[in-house]
Amino acid sequence: MEIQREINSELIKNLLKQAKRADGRGKLQYREINIDVGVIPNAEGSALCRIGNTQVLAAIKIGLATPFPDKPDEGILSTNAEFTPIGASHFEPGPPPVEAVELARVVDRGIRSSNIVDLKSLKIENSEFVKAIYVDLWIMDHDGNLFDASTLAAVAALKNTFLPKIEDNKVVYTSREEKLQTYATPISCTFGKIDEYIILDPTFGEEMAIEGMITITTSDQYVCAVQKSKGAGFSKKEILELVDISMQKAKELRQMLKI
Amino acid sequence: MKPLDQDKKNLLDLEGEKMETPKLIDENGKRLDGRAIDELRPIGIKARVLNNADGSAFIRWGKNKILVAVYGPRECIPKHEASPYKAQLRCRYTMTPFCSLEEHGKAGPSRRSLELSKIISETFEKIVIAENFPKTAIDVYIDVLQSDGGTRCAAVTATSVALADAGIPLKDMVAAVAVGKIENKIVLDLSKDEDNYGQSDNPIAMSIRDEQILLYQMDGLLTKEEVEKGLELATDAIKKIAKLQLEALQEAYLPTHDKFLDMNIEQKKI
């Protein structure tokens, strides 16, 4: 694995120095993106997102839960990412690895900060319970850039979620009433850095080669989540440029994907 | 002995459910979803839907949606599970927390999924030519993305396709279907409601060429004649399902095939 990584890394670096990528893309170009919504009818919302060979399913379940003591008027939003062993040969059954926890938390921050869902609207009158939204991210094929694929899938699923009827403090799953109102469309853009070269939407091979990575989630004119990962640093100037690029790309994606 | 459906009804009452047993077969002999008693739900199979896995298959059976991936033969970890004589075939059946029209599921394997993992592994134990790959493991991962009754049968059917897609040598193909008893009649391919309110559920997996029954479970009460009728009904259906498996594998070799999941693949009435 280590040898493979080194050979790969050299190859990817050499290509980048000639302004090329292994799959022929431009440095700031996404792979083909496709989103199918409503693919799991038993879930209250769902979306399958494909970026190149990466395939992520997001499924939304609605439930009832006790509100947090410090936020008695707010519903609960809970995001979980599952590296199902289906998704890659190094994904193992069992408790989630740190990468899955990080992924879930970054996606959660992006959707939560953007206020895509009004958590106060999940309060139930005259009840000790509030509605809870469970977002499950199922990583079925990992070819890099799980952050962007997962955020896209989660947002598309939330925007196609129907709230079930609540009766006597019970959810009637067979009866769906209204669409979940959404108020934002956060989009994340993930960049990789090797030496002074920066690329958008790294593949799995590129992720093994890059030394620094940053994910910037934006919602209209706001930055709503950032995650800098891997060792190499970014300059202030680079980060500000990447914020601009993220906002521009997010705008393009919203139009192209009609979400 | 009390009839089983009475027991089930009492259990539901205890849980405070206000459900009454629906009429599972109407006066025209049609079931809740309009099927005849010997009719399968529509089925669609697509092989090779994933890029990373060595073999994969997606099956859409009625409202069920199941994804199967095969990795291997590969290094067997933990090493003490490895055999010097053959590959270890390890199937893992998982219900995703969002697959049912109920509340969000809990993480981790349940007693039910552990049992199913075991019997599905055993279904393929003598089918896979494991002696060719000593000291290795062949891992089969089954994720039930949407469930509506009969998931283990759909999973076995898809697993056979995924193993073949992975290029694992097999002695035979395996397909499965459930038969059951509802309204005192033996019927084919129980849906979730028919399983919940019916009198008996018998999932059956069979090898195609030599008709060996490799998985057989049942609950409820059946006479010997009803058992026999169920086995006959299952055999006919399994032969038809095998044709779909073959078509899916052939399609995977066409130049038009793409390695992507399509959750709404076309289903066929067979």
C-alpha cells in the first residue's frame, strides 16, 4: 500500500506540474455529478449522489425524541456516516472509523449552520417530544471526495423529505403529510494541495497523493463550514481565493443540479 | 394447541396496536397487491454496479432493494480464521437503519441479522469452490436498503450474481424465494404484510441444476402435504428467477453496461 501510494503520488505530482490530471480534468473541474432523489421510498427522504465513481446514498428518517435540556423548543438533527464494507476494500464492519465520524460532523456542520431546516419548526405543541431528523450517509463506492458527495446527497434528500403524521405522541409512518420546508442550499467544495498546486474534487488516488486538503461549504454569500485536513498548510491568500472559487462552483452546481 | 394466528393477534393487542388482520386473499383469489397465489412480485437484477468491489449486484424485488458486494479472495483477517485447506466464505447481512417504514433502526447487528448472516454463508459453503483459494477469505456484504418482506431470499439471489460477477468459481447458481400459508392457502413470495399476518413463512434457496435445498426455514403450522406443495411452488419459481440472474450477468458484459447503481431498474413480471 505504501509503495503504491508513493508511485501514485509521484505520478500525480508530475502530471500536475504539467497542468494535467490522471483523468484529463482541469485543476478546478468536477467529475460528472448525478443525483437521484426518492430512491428509498421507505425513508421519509432519500438521494443517491454520484461524483465520478464515488456513490453515496443519503436517507432521512423522522422520529420523536426528547429535546436537549438547553434547547427545549428545538427539534433534533442527527447525522451519521456509515463506511459500509461494501464501499471499499479497507472499510471494515464494526464501529465507525475516525474518518467516518469526521465526515458526518463536517456534513452536519454544513447543513446545520446554513439553517437549511428550521429546527424550531420541529417542536410539537403540547408534547414532551420534538421531531428528530436522522440523516444517514451510506458510502457505497469510495473514489474520493466523500465530503462533497455526502453534502450533496444530504441536501438533496432533505429537500425531498416528507414529514409523517404525528398522532398521540407516535409517528404514523404510513401517512405523510407535508414536505419538510428548507431554507438554504449549502454546497461543499473540497480541494487538495500538492506542493503549490491546488486541485478541486480529488479522486481516491489523488487523495492518497495530496498533502493538504480543505473543504469549504457555502450557502449563498456565507461560508457555513470549513474543514482543513491532512498536514500541509494553506496560506491566508489561498484560503480567500478558495472561498471565492467555492462560492462560484456552488452557484454553478445549484443551477446544474437544480437543487 | 391454539392456532398461531390467534397468538399473533393477541401479541399485537398486547403491544397496543389497533390493527386488525386484513383480508389477505379476496373473493377473486387476488392478494393484497393484486397478485395470484402462485405469482411472484416483479424482479429486476443488475450485476456489477460498484467500482471498488470485486463483484456486485443490486436486486429490486417488489419493494425490496438490496445491494451485495463481494471482496476476495483476499487475505483472511483475523488470521486465526484462515483455513489451510480452503477460502473462508463470510456473508454479512445488514438491515440499514432506514430500510423499513418504521422508526430509525439501531446500529449494530441484531440477533436476526446474525442468524441470517450465518445461514446465508452456509447456503454458499458447498457452492463456492473454496478449495482453490486456501488461507484466504471471500467476504460478501449484503445491505438491505429497503425492506418489504422476503429480503433473505432476494439477498441470496443477488449474492449468487455478485459471486459470479467477482469471478469466483461456483459449482452452480443459487436462487431463492419464500412460500407461505395465508388464508389457509399455500402461496408464493410473501410480502411483508402477508408474512406479518399470515400463518406460515418458508424461505427456500435452491441450487439451479441439481435442485438441492440449501436454505430452508419455516415457522407456523403446515401439514406434510402443504410442505410438499410449498416446495413444488418454490422450485418452479426459482427456475424462473435463475433466468433473470443469467440475463443480469450477460448484460454486465455488454459495451453499453455502466458500473453504476440505478435504484429504479426495470422490473420484470415472470
